[in-house]
Amino acid sequence: MLHLEHIHKVFNEGTPDEKIALNQANLTLHKGDFVTIIGSNGAGKSTLMNIISGVHSPDMGKVVIDNREVTVLPEYRRARYIGRVFQDPMAGTAPSMTIEENLSIAYCRSKRRTFKKGVTKRRRDFFQEALQTLHLGLENRLNAKVGLLSGGERQALSLLMATFTEPAILLLDEHTAALDPARAALITNLTKEIVATKELTTLMVTHNMQQALDLGNKLLMMDKGGIIREYDEQEKRNLTVDKLLDEFQKIKGEQLVNDRALLS
């Protein structure tokens, strides 16, 4: 479903600020995989997400999504295959537009553009039914401006919009990090439910190690632009935060105080 082969990306090459963001990274996700990624700042997690979504192009390597090579395709042409939720609740939606207008844009992302009416009664009924699954009462606020929603409500809406068309790949880029604990727990539970119900192939970056252990069937550890450790479902089931910290310390050869030292 997703295959990255020898992905290499350098920023500011040939300058004093040269940074190797990804160094010959390889990754394969099969259909239905839910993979969580952890790593310190500068490990290459966000660059990996941006390479997959087409924000950046690799200097070397190949990107294949749903058996189609998309390495040179721009971001807007990959949108039909990819759903993405960002860390910032303000990203991913249009704040000056209503809930139903935002949903309509997301709904039509993978469809051919026409001059038909954007929001029909049938489509509005579908939107209300979908919003009911969030249990936030948003189905009764279709005409509310998205900019007036709380951070948790907006992130829940972003998650719904990203999964409307059941994309080939769902990218979750620290999508609970900016929320308070209660809202983060809500979005985490919604994520688990939506991914399982729609059987979405998912890649999630997180700074929360317990969340990385609780969600998904595989876990990756990144450092210095590479994937330095992979845990399959059985290995992941037996992991704890302390064991994960110990493993990182062995690989890195560095003493870590806590999980925030690793992931902040």
C-alpha cells in the first residue's frame, strides 16, 4: 500500500546549514497497517510525512502509494490517495467557511470537478450522519463557521474530513499534541475507532510514547534521518515505555532522563 525505497533528502545542501533530513530511509506499509513513529526532534519524522504527501520531493529514492509510483507527483495530485491531519487544529480546515462547506470540499477531493451544486440535501443528510459518529453535536451545527469551533471539535472535524474518502494512506502528524488531555483522549479514541472501522492504512507520528504503544500494530523508531528500529505486532505488545527508553539508550549510547527527553 505504501513503499518508500532509499529516500534521501538534504536541505540547504552545500551551505553551513546543510541538514540531512532523511538518509536512505526504507519503509513498507501493507493494507490495514497502523504504524506509529517516535523519535527526537530532527529525527526526520515530519520530513518523512512531507515526502509521502508531496510537500517535498526526495533527492533520491522512490515513493509508491497503492501500487502507483508518485515520486514526482505534486501534492495536489496525490491528495486523492492521502488524508492528513496536522498538529495544529487551525490547519486542515477553512475557518471562514461553514462545517458543511468544509465537509463538501473534503467529500469532493477524490471526485471529478463539475458545476453541480456543492451541498445537496442528500449530501447534507450524509454529513449529519457522519458527524453523529463524533458524538460532539456538530451534526446540529452544519452552518456554523469552523473558526468558531474549539480545538478539539476542529481536530475531530479534520479527522473526519481526512477519512471521508477512505484514502489509501492516512497520515497523522502529532494530531493530538496541541490538545488538552481530555480532548487528546477524545481524538485518540476517535482515531482508533475510525481507523479500525474503515480499515485504513495509517502512519502516525507522536511524541506520546504511551500513545505510540497503545495504538496500531507496528512501531518505528527514527533518529538522524533513518529508521533505527522496527517493532512488529508481537514485539510491540510486550513493550513498555521503560523498555522503549532502554532500547533507545542502547542504540544511541546516550542516557535519557525520561520520554520527554527522547521526544521533545
